[in-house]
Amino acid sequence: MRSTTLRLRDSVTLPVEAESISPDRFAGLSQEEVAALPLLYGRRPVTVGDLFVVEGADVADIQVGRTSESASHLVGRASDGEEILLEGDLSHVKRIGQGMASGRITIRGNVGMHLGAEMSGGEIVVHGNAAAWMGAHMSGGVIRVRGDVGPMAGAAYPGEKRGMRGGSILVEGSAGPRVGERMRRGLIAVQGDVGEFSGVRMIAGSLFVFGTLGPRAGAGMKRGTIVALGSIEGDLLPVFHYACSYQPAFLRTYLRHLRGWGLPVTSDHVEGVFRRYVGDITTLGKGEILVYDRRQ
Amino acid sequence: MHINGVEIEDTFAEAFKMRAARLLITAINPQWAMTAAQVSTGFATSVIACGCEAGIEGVVPSDVTPDGRPGVSILIFTMGPKGMKDQLMRRVGQCIMTCPTTACFNGLEGEEWLKIGGTLRYFGDGFQASKLVGGRRFWRIPVMQGEFLVEEQFGMKKAVGGGNFLILGESVEATLGAAERAVEAMHAVEGVVMPFPGGIVRSGSKTSSQYKFLHASTNTAYCPSLRRQTDSALPEGVNSVLEIVIDGLDEDAVREATRVGVDAACRPGIVRISAGNYGGTLGQYQIHLQELWK
């Protein structure tokens, strides 16, 4: 397995369309061929080598972003694929890892929109913040963000029926509005707060929020689960009805699994009683918001 | 060959190819997990009349179960793959789902997969929901107590059933005591169950009968009370015989359980250890007693 390091030459202020920066695109290419891959800088076609210093390295030298064993089943062929290490302020660099199916991307710094959108496998680790539409339409793999993520993480693009369809998004910071919009399958876990309309029009899947659940969560959701382990901003929407307080058996299993990934799941969470609210009753009404209540 | 003065007969147990599944049952406390395990392995002594053979493999501590609750592992054996799904559906649906607070997890990386939770889910009448956790799909079936969690698929693998040995003793008390010690020791072996009551069979059978409507009948050669009426396999001084039947996930597990069990059974009051076979004509495996210590 080969590792390639891309170091931003100069800060960029115009948007860079960088879907070429993907382990699948790098596979089998020489360093020079990687440097020749096309990018769009504003409206101007450029190459990877124009904006980045490209360096190859033995993967054994790269010690960051290793896939944990427990997450390896989600990453697919990550261990067999390419590894890309990106350094610099990439806030304006968009679509990194878009559509990737294998390999690993480690980003040291902030990164722009559409990171890992439509990815189906592999792993992306961001040691910084990620902008909007991260993991939109993703169907597999893992995205880990040490910082915050912008709006619409794991969501569906406008006009599309389904957002995230598999894989996992793990955010150590907070997430912006509409996280998991139209999510169909998969996991989003946010250790901080989430903005308004989280899980809006959710079809299935699971969204865990350890911080504050923003207003209007789950609006229009058909199925799926939103788990509020922290506080709730305001009241839940009136289209969610209280059902009961109980210990969902699946949640113990799920939370223990998340704890194995290093998420801050406490014994109180695992042993806890949750209030179950079902809704959105204006749609199918088979979604749920589980609100942590107390330890049994 | 003798162990602790007990003769080990130069014979072999004849064992058969079977299919096995392993279920991990968890519950709110060890008592309810064990209750579900006992009920779901009930009426599962002989595959001929019960449809399967099943038993409790062991207690699983809460720190290693998927949901962190106390668990019990059970093994279920059938003669072929066709009967396994039927048995699992009946036993998970009627014995585990009905038992308060339980959840049911697959415990085997199978060679084949059976859709159990994925079929039982319809009990939820449209309100069932699935969750994919760690690559494993679970079904949440709403029940009056709350939810029943069951894994969608259960693994099934080729296994070995019908391993056995016979304990020939001087008295009922001595023979039963030896059998109890054997079963207790054998529970330490992973991947085996002893499906009969308490792990012990008192009514071993032969594969023939004087009655046309019966395929099997009491093992007359080992009935002490028939010693002078039939061809007896019992030496003088033997007044009670008990059998321990062993089903295991593989041949090595059955061999090891047999060795451990025979070792534990060889105690005062026991005359001979033997084994049941059909002359080597029916089973795919022969477990020669005397070779277990080589």
C-alpha cells in the first residue's frame, strides 16, 4: 500500500473542485501522474501539481488516521487501498474523496464542502472542521471529523429523494443544520450539538446527538431513530407524541458499539431509561426520538 | 486399558454429521437468561422424535455479550439444513421471544445463514424496525413488555452429533454419581452440549425392534435386568448403565468432551466404560475410546 502526501503550496481563496483527490483515482498512478490529475480552480483548469506539492511515502511512515479494528467492517477495502495525507487550509477545496470506494484520506486542517460525498467505502479522517454537505449521499465507509461539520452532513442534495444510504459519520465537535436530511440508512453520531432540522425528512437510519438537539428535529421523518443523549433546545415538535419510557434493547447494543469506537458513551447511557416519542405523525409516523431520561 | 481401575473397553462411539447453530440469549438478569435457555432447549433430546437436539453450552458473562447483559449460550443440532430454520423459528419465536426481557443474538460464524429475525419480524405487524449495528442487522419487534431484539440471520455450520459413552456401574447411585461428575466436567469444554436430561440418558436404544411399527427399542444388551434373557454386553457386577450423548461443533470438541467425561466418570463403583455404535456402518465418525489418551 502506498501513501501520498499533498501539501498545499499557497492558500487558495477561490473554490477548488477536487474530486480527483481520491484513493481510487490515485491507485496505480505514479507520483507524476498524480500531479497531473485535473482540478478546477475557480473556473480555471489546473492540475493537482499546480496547487499541491506531491510526495510519495511508505505507508508505514504514516501513523495518523489508522482505522480501528472495530470499524474495519465499515471501511471496506481501506487497508488494501491508497492512503492520501492532505495538509494545509483546505477550506476552499471541495469534493475531496467524492465517490471513493476504498483507501484512506487523512486531512490535517479544515476542509471544504462535499467531503466524501457519495463515497461507498474507505475512511476519511479530518483533524479540523468540515464544511457543508459532508458525506452527502454516502453509502458506505467512515468519515471521522475531530472538529465541527457544516450544514447538511449526510444529507440529500436538493431534488434527491434519499440522502445518506450507509456508512458512518462520526463528529467530535458540533454539526450544522439539517444533518441527516432524508437519510435512508447508516449512522451519524455527533458528540457536540446539532443545528435545527436535524434528521428532517429522515427515512431510516440512526442519528445520535450527545450535545444539544437543535429545534425542529425530525420534522417530516418517516422512520429512523434520533437519540438525544444530552439536552433538547426548546420542545420537540408537536407532531411527535410521547409513547413510553423504557430501555430499548437495541440501544444498549448500539451504545456499547459506539463506546468501542471511542464515543463518550457512559454507563448511565447504556443502563438508561429513554422517553420514546413517535412521529412525525403528519407522515408515516414510524420514526422515533429517544430522549435520555435517567439511569434505571 | 484402565483409568483409576476402571476398564476402558476397546470400542468406539459412532457419530454423525449434523448441522449446528449457536444462539446467545441475554436478559435482565442471569435467572431469566437461563430460563429462556432452558425452555428453548427443552424437548430436544433426540433428533428423531424432537426434530433437533439442543443444550446449554454455558453461561456468558455480561462484559462480553453484545448488549452488556448476562447471557447464556445454547447449541441446536439438526440432521440437515432443512430442519434447522424450522426449529430455530419455533424455539426463538415461542421460547425466547415470549420470555421476559430477553434478546437473541447469533453466536456462530456459519457456513450457511438462516433468516430468523428477518422472518420473525412480521410478528411486529408492520411496526418492526431494523438496525444495522457493527455490520450485523437486528430486528426490533415491539412486544407488550417493550421490545424483543433478535438478529436477522443465524449462522449454521456442519457439526458432529451422537458422540457417546456408556458408564457401567455397580449400583444406580455409583453410576449416577459418576455420570453427574462427567457431565459437570464436560461443561468446561467449549462447543459441545449433552442434550439429554441433565446430560444423561438412562434409556439408550438399539436400531431394531420385534415390532414392525418401531424402528428403535430399548438397548437390551445393556439392560441389567435382561442379563439372562438376551445377549448381554454387561460383565458380572454391573447393575446400572447410563449413557452420555455428546453433540459438538466439530469432531475435536466431541473427542475432547468424551475424554474429559470418561476421566471424570472413572471412580469407585464403576466397572467399565463402553460406547455405542452400529458396527461402523451408519456414522461418518468413529471415536475410539482408547485412542483419546494417545
